[in-house]
Amino acid sequence: MAGDGPEYGWLYGGKGDGPDDPDGRATPDDATRPVRRPDRRATPPPDATRMMPTQPRPGAGGPGGPAPAPARTTRPSPPAVAPPVEPPPSGGGRGRGFRRPRFRLRYVFLLLLAWLVFLVAVPILAWTSVEKVEFAPEGDRPSDQPGTTYLLVGTDSREDLTKEERQELSTGNPGGSRTDTIMLLHTGSGPNLLLSLPRDSIVDIPGYGQGKINAAYAYEGAPLLVETVETATGIRIDHYVEIGMGGVAGVVDAVGGIEVCPKRDMVDKLAGLKIKKGCQEVDGATALGYARSRHTSGIGDIDRVRRQREVVSAVGKAVLSPWTVINPVRWWRLNHEIPDFFRFGEGMGPARAGMWATAMTRVDGDAGLTCVVPLQDLAVTWHPELAPQMFEKIIEDDTDSIDKKLCSPTGGIQ
């Protein structure tokens, strides 16, 4: 409606109030005339860009006044670093998950501790039942010698075997006890040496004259046997180990069998043995028959002592295998077979017994020497020159210089 509001006719070229026509009479030319824009390229007047002079602050130095203080430089603040984001605790955000590995380590530690206690306690418990033997003879003995020499004796005693066990092992009825096996184990500065003394060797038995060396044990037991060996060889016996007839079979079964390597098929009814040629795993009864057989070779007792050393060495390796320690049943059975069939000389404790068992595993191949005393004939007569040389090497702890002439698996008998 006209007159109710401002007039905008001037904007569209019509008559009305406008900035150039206060009377409302703007001309058409003025209404459409373009607005002139300033030329940006025009040179501004001199005063347009002139800077205003700065006014000195109160106390500022001027001519003759104090020097102005240096301007303070404002250093930019370092950028803010966001703190590291910690992962949420395991277990659904609960703090309990961080403590769980610690608890597991504690259980592992307790389990290992219990295992170590078991490994130590079982042999100590078994050792309390081991029978000790007074083996040191009276009278003059060889003086102390370098190294350590053990006398290992395997007896044919059947007193600890039941009737069923004697039938299973083909050992016959109980009777007098003699030594089926006599060995010297020497340890020292050189290679370990395991030396077999054939049981039928003819030697001087103190108080009884000439006889087979194993008869000394039947006469007066371990002390006379030790005295006989020391007199015949000049070697001082430091420790004594005795294994009963069932000891070999019991230990072999306790360690799960051993490997033997017969060089020919062997059948011996008296020893309860029937075995094929070649390396194979055998149980306790077969291992015992393999070590006892005397009727499957042309060199009889000489070949038997070789097989006895083979069995003893295999048993030692099986006893000290890692599986023996890892398997608790095997560890328990092995340690509890010892009191039933083993006897140790007075003065020999568990630590020394362990050293002896360890040494028995290092008598084959490059680790040691395995020999029969040098012989002169099939009647197992000791060689008058070579046998004393072998004994002297042991007395002097000089096993490094023992050659094949002195150390032979058959004593030099072919």
C-alpha cells in the first residue's frame, strides 16, 4: 500500500525518494547510472602510506639518556604431546589379568622344587637300605696310588632269588657263592680303564696256595678276594662294588631294557639264552643270559668277559640317560632295585656311587679303554711280561700310554 512504507521506486528506475533526489524527482539517467569504482592502480597520495611516528615510552632512552633495554624475545611454547594410551588390562578390563602370569610362575617354581626334592630324596631313601661290605684286608697293603680304582664283582649267589626267579633266569638252585665277574675300573688323569680278570685265572691265594682267582671269594668273601687281587697285581683297591645274580636283570628291566650286539646267533640252554645275531633291545633275563653264557664261543670265558663289559657299559648308559630322571616311575624302580642286589664297600656313599656309575659309561670307544688282562694261552694264564706292564700303567695312573698291545678285548688271544 502506498504511503505505508518506504518507497523503493528509485531502485527500479521509477520516481520516488532516493539518495540523490530528496524531492522524489530522480531522472531516468541517474537511476541507471553505474557506480564508479576507484582505480586500484592509481598511485596513492604520499600521505596515504606514511607511518605515524612512534612516541617514546616514559623512561626510554633518548639523546643523552640511558640505553634502551633489549627487546624480550618470546619463545613459542612446545606443542603439547598426548600421553601414551595404555592398553586395557586383560581379562575384560579387570586388573586381575596382570597377576595371573605371576601366579603361574609360582606354580611352576613349586613344581620344579618338588621334583628336585623327589630326585634327591629317592636315592637317599634307597641308600639307607643298601648293605655295606667290609672289604679291606688286614695286614700289609699297597700304598696309596694316584687316581681311583674300583673292584667290581658279579657273584653267582642265588640266595636273594625266589624259586620262580631262579626258573625265569635259569640260574639253578642256591649253592656256594663264587664270582662270575671280576673287573677293575680305574679313573684318573687319563682315559677310564675297565680291565677284566677272567674268573679262572690261576693266581696265588694268600693262605690257600695256587687256585682260580674266583675261589678266593668262596673261601672268605670280599676281604680275601681284595687281598688276592692286590697281591697278584700290586694295584690298591680303593672302593668295592658287588652285584648279585639278579642285579643285572633287575636293573636292565628297571631302565626299560638295553641294547646288545651279539656277533653270532647264540643258543645256550644252561644260561637260558636264545638270541639272533645283530644289535637289538633285550630285557633283563636275556641280558643276564648273554653275560653268563660260556658255551657259545671257542674262547669260552675270554669271550664271556667281553660280553660282560658290554652289558655293564650298556646298563650304565641307560641308568644315566635323561629319560631315567624325567620318568618318575623309572627313577623309583631303578633306585629301589639297588638295595636288593647291590652291596657297596664301607666308606662308599651315594656321591661316590654316582661317580662310579658315571665312570662306567665312559669305558667304550674314544671315551675310555676296555681290555682283558694280557694272556698267554687259552688256559687264561696271565702273560708274564705284558700283564705286569699293564698293572704298572694303572699304578702310575698312566692310562694315556696304554696301547693296543696291552689293551685287547680278548687279552691278545685270537
